[in-house]
Amino acid sequence: MLALPFLDSPPRFLFFTGKGGVGKTSLACATAVRLAGQGKRVLLTSTDPASNVGQVFGVTVGNTVTPVTSVPGLDALEIDPQQAADAYRAAIIDPVRDLLPPAEVSAMTEQLSGACTTEIASFNEFTSLLADETATAAYDHVLFDTAPTGHTVRLLQLPGEWTTYLSDGKGDVSCLGPVAGLDRLRHDYAGALAALTDPTRTRLVLVTRPQRSSIREAARTFDELRELGMTNAHLVVNGVIPKYAAADAADDVLVDAVTRREKEALEIIPADLAALPRTTIPLLAFNTVGLPSLRALLDPDVTPAAPASDEIAAMPDGLASLRDLVDDLEADGHGLVMCMGKGGVGKTTVAAAVALELASRGHEVLLTTTDPAAHLSETLQVEVEHLTVERIDPEQAIIEYRERVMAGKGNALDDAGRAGLAEDLKSPCTDEVAVFQQFSHVVFRARKQFVVLDTAPTGHTLLLLDATGSYHREITRQMSEGARFVTPLMRLQDPAQTKVVIVTLPETTPVLEAQELQVDLARAGITPWAWVVNASLTASAPTSSFLRARAHAEAEPLARVSQLCGRVAVLPLLAHEPVGTAALSELTRPAMEGTLTDAH
């Protein structure tokens, strides 16, 4: 019998959070199905900019509450950042469009085009579900499938940040457009914070894989959220190799290795996490897409699916190795390589392996990240000749940005003006501006050397690119006709200067999310240079029937990737973690023999 402590006497609000790729969406969807099956009215909400709730159920879910017709009692909502931002802009601009000169309306539109507006607009919808009882009065439970950890922490911190900001009183704020009307929302923000920190109303479900990196991330998340006052927490360890699979494959090095590593990871789980009520969910032999799979995830009476075939799954034709991609990258002698994709698919691993290989060939390489949950140093472990490792630290970027603004613009102001400017710079809107400036500097350095950028999970990255686009539009508007200039966005759009590499896993949902990322990039005028499929069982050629069943499930996703991009590399699942230079170097060897990789 599968014990499910996290569903014992569930409160009204359930938050599923954790490192990207740990299975938050599957678990949130399965929980929603289970509660609805018990006769409860359930609203399943995604705050992830790269949401795929609709894909799991096979329905179109947007920025409005949508019934999931196959599950009576279940409604779903995806808080789409772009739709929310469009509605937010319209609410502010439309009432004054006919009252102001066109130039002022244009300036307002430009001011409301950045990442700050996008975040605030999404946040307004999020808070309404927590603070406005009438908005969710029809539901017994409201479930939140949250964004990857960095974005989630940022989102959950906002109620406290905005409440404090409003309580202190805002000055003459440069981002007054995005925060217009915050005073009237003071009550909503305070109510949202109260709901988050009330253990009788909210339960935090920390989802992790039985892997050290995921467990570390869950521990960091728990520490940060406890500081916000969220103390009612449960731990769910998802995707543990089932006992029947291990018994069936005594001679399979992959099953043996992953089982051993899972056990070791769980033995050293931090004390704070170990003290939480824990639920263990076994790995299924099939993808959790569709109702039968969702029910099987939490149903102890479901019999595991039989292997699709005892034959080794075939790899599609025309796929390359990571070494082939590095050979092509090296031809330019310099440039920016951006590894993008959903959290947890292996961006850090791929970025580190590419940077290490380029450095081993004598090129000067900068390996850096915009990911708030970055762990590049943990992946490399040692210093490497020709390789410099840096991190764009949001907190440090904000401090430096405030100091520059106060030293520059502030010197021309009187005491009252300086006080107002200092208050302005306390706005959470400052964060994206500060990080963007450091990002722009990294892009500029790629003119003379290789810069490999391990980006944050998709949603945060798109916010960053949105900031880049806003900067580009502002510069274009200000420059005189015929003037020559180059903005960071123009460098990202130039394939001779920037190679965008989309990293994914050979599973249905990650590939669909990566495909959506490719569409979003196209809107910004950016075409991905290559795709990398990480941790493929098909490439590892396992011998156990359980892993072969999992490998056969990769056939459709791999075929889809080969249709989406003409340059695709596939990395096998390895029997050891790709941590340290020796292990990372294996990923770019001409011939690789697989043992298990931990997707970072």
C-alpha cells in the first residue's frame, strides 16, 4: 500500500515546489485528479511561465479558469505572463488613451513593456487567488503547480516585499507605471501573505528526486520559505526506482547504479528535511501524460505497465554527438553559447561540458550563469586552465546598480531628491534592471572570446530576454535616424555572434516545453542553433526490461526533436554523475559508454 502523508487532511491551499524537472506538474495534476475523484471541487493553478498543465490533460488551458471535462469537479488555470501583462497594460492605458497626447501614450506603452510589468501582472493574478475569498469560493482546494525554484521564491517573496514597500511609502518611482495602483492593492498583498503563512490554510509540498542536487535544492527552498513564515511543509521524493525493477535487473549496471545512488542520497538528507513528513513515489515505466498515468502515480492498486518490447529502442537517424557540436562551435573562434531550457533538464551539465571541451583545446572560455539556483562550481569541482567561472549574482548586481545610480544621478539632486531616488531603488522592479546590465556585459565580452552561458529556467530566462528587448526598443526610439548602434538583443539575433542551444530530456513534456521556448525565441527574432537531448536511455542501451520500457517511451520525443531542429545531439544516461572534469569530459568523447547521468 502506497502511503501518501502529504494528502492527509489537506488544507485549502497546496503549493507544489522544488527544483525544475522533479515532477511537480505530474504530482500536482495527479493530486488534483485524486481529490476530484473524492468528490472535492478543485482548482489547479500554474504560476510557471513555462506551464504545461494543459498538455498533461490533453486540453487547452489558458489565462481563464477552464473545466477539465474528463475529470468532473476539476478546473484548471494557467497564469500566462504575457496575457496577464497585456491585460494589465490595457487596464492602465485604455482609460487615458483618448485623453493624453499620442507621445505620452507611446511613452506609457514603452514603460509598461518590460519584465517588471510582466512579473507584477502575473503576481496580481496570483495574489487574487489567495487573498480574494470570492475568487475561489466555489472550490474545496486550490493547488498551485509553481515555477522552478528561483522564480517561485521570487514570486512568494513578493507579498512580503510589496507589503513592506507600500508600508514604508514609495517615493517618486521611475517604474511608477508598473506599480500604479499598488496602494489600492495593499489589502490584497497583505491577505496573500497571511494565507501563505497560515498552516491551517496552506501546505507546502516540497518535491524532489532521490538525487543529491535535487535534495540540496529542496533544502535551500525550505530554508528560504521558512523565513517567509511558511512552516507547514511535507516532503515528496518522486521517481524512486521500484523494488520490482531492481530485482528484475541484477545484471543491469544502470539499475544497480541508480538504485545505489538513490539510497546514498536519501541517507544524507539534511536534518530539516528528514524531520518532515515524507511520501515516496515510485518511478513508472511510462510517461505521466493522460488520466491513466496520472491515476497510476498515486494509486497503490495499479499494476506496473509491461515493457513495450524486449528489444532495444532504435535511435533516429541524423543525430550528432556533443563533440560534433563543439567542433562546429570552435570554427568561429569566439562567440556566445546560450544553453536554454526548462529547469532540471541538464543545462548546467551541458554548459560545463561544452566550456570544458573548448578550454581543453586552448581557447579562453568564460562559463557563467543567470540562474538564481546555479551550481556551476559544484559541477566542475576544480579550476581548469583557460576556463573562468563566474555567476551573475542578483543580490550583488542590485547592490552595485543602486550604488552606481546614487553616485551618478544622485549627485545632481538635493537631499530630498536623493532620498526620493533611494526610495525608488528599493522597488523590486530594480532587480531585473540590475541583472540585465550584468547580462549585457557578458554578451559584450563574447566578441573576443567564448562565453558559455548557463541560463536560468525558461520562465526567468524569457523575462530576462524581455528586459533585453525593452532596452533594444528604448535605444532604437532614442537614436537619431542613420545612427549606428548595436544592442544586446541584436547580438542575440545574430547567429554569427550567438549560438542558442536548447537542452531537453527525451520525454514528452520537456520536449513540448522546449518547443514552446523555440516559438517564444522566434518572436524575439532568435533561431536556436542546436538542440541537446540529455540523459537518454535509448543511447545507453539498457538491458533491464523496466529501463527498456522507459527507453521505448523516448521514441516519439526523439523523433519530434529531430523534426524541430536540423542539428541535434543526444547524450546517454551515465552510471555516474557528470560531476568533475573527468566525468564531464566523457560527454564530449567520440565514443561514450553509458552509465547514469544526473540531470542538473
